[in-house]
Amino acid sequence: MIMAKVLGVTGGIGSGKSHVCKVFASLGCAVYDSDSRTKQLYEENEDLLRGLQELLGKGILKKIKGKTVLDKKAMASVIFSDKALMEKVKEFVYPFVMEDFKKWKRWKRGVVLFESAVILENDYVRGFMDKTLVVTAPLEERIARVIKRDIISIEEVESRLKSQCSDQERIAKADFVIESVDGSDIESEARKILKQMITVN
């Protein structure tokens, strides 16, 4: 059986990862959106929810129609201000996500994309990738995108940015780079990358 090649797509908040992934999808690539899947796992996997409660306390849970669910905003407010705790949460959650990813890609062919902000920051996650692509954009544009998307203050955006590594650090570790700004020929860049991915052993 020929296994699918995995291109990890990463970048800081507001960099344009999702837009770049849509371009690859238009070229026939299946995309695993780790953020969306993780949110679904929070709802589906009781072991994951129980473990998060043990790490962060009952304050991260809420009841909706009699069902106990994760309060993502409460969790974010706790971990974004505590880098050590954030790392503990990531280390606990990653195995659940990567197991889900393995099941997802089992019958896929060609090149598939794994979209996540943390690929290059964690050796465990990076080990599942054949190659990595960093998506970048000017800092001012990234901040404006996140404020518009999440309807949050500039202070909140800057706090999230501080919790992530810099574009320079990502680029130094990546195999490919795409700048996601108006006027960029992202489709052309994506086609070049796919040609190179086909030759990966």
C-alpha cells in the first residue's frame, strides 16, 4: 500500500494558514484541520475531557442542555497566561489528535495536509510530517486579521503572539515558505511544492 505523503502547514495566528490550505485543497489535496478536529475531540472523547479537567480544574467545564462540555474561552484564559501550563496541556492533547490523524489519513493517497500552529514547536507532532510549510504575513496584517476574525482586543492578540515562536524561528526549521498577502501567487507556489512532495521518499 502506498501511503499518503504528509505536508505539515504551520504559521502564527493570522498568518493565513487556512487560506493557503484551501488553495492546496483546490488542487486535490485532503486537509486535516487540527484545530477543528481537536474541538470535536473535546466533545467526543471523555478521556480527553477528564484529563483536561484534572490539569486545569472544574472551571474549564460548563453545562449545556444538561451535558458537561469544555468551556474553550475559560480554558484559553487560563493557559494563555501560563506558558508552562500551556505546554502541559499540549503534551496531553497531542497524542489524542495524532491518533485521530492517523485514522483519518489511513486510506488517503497522494499528498495530504496537516494544518496546525504547533508542528515545528513539538518533535512528537513533527515526526508525523514528511515535509513542513510555513505560512507568513506581515505582523501588522496578522494582528488586523485576528482582531477582525475573533473580535478581540489588540492586547489579547499580542498576548497570544507572545505565546508563539517567531516567523524567523519557524522559517529556520521549515522546508517551504509561502507569504500569504494580497498579490501573492499562492497557487503557483503550491504547485511547485506538490511537485517536490511527490519525490519525497
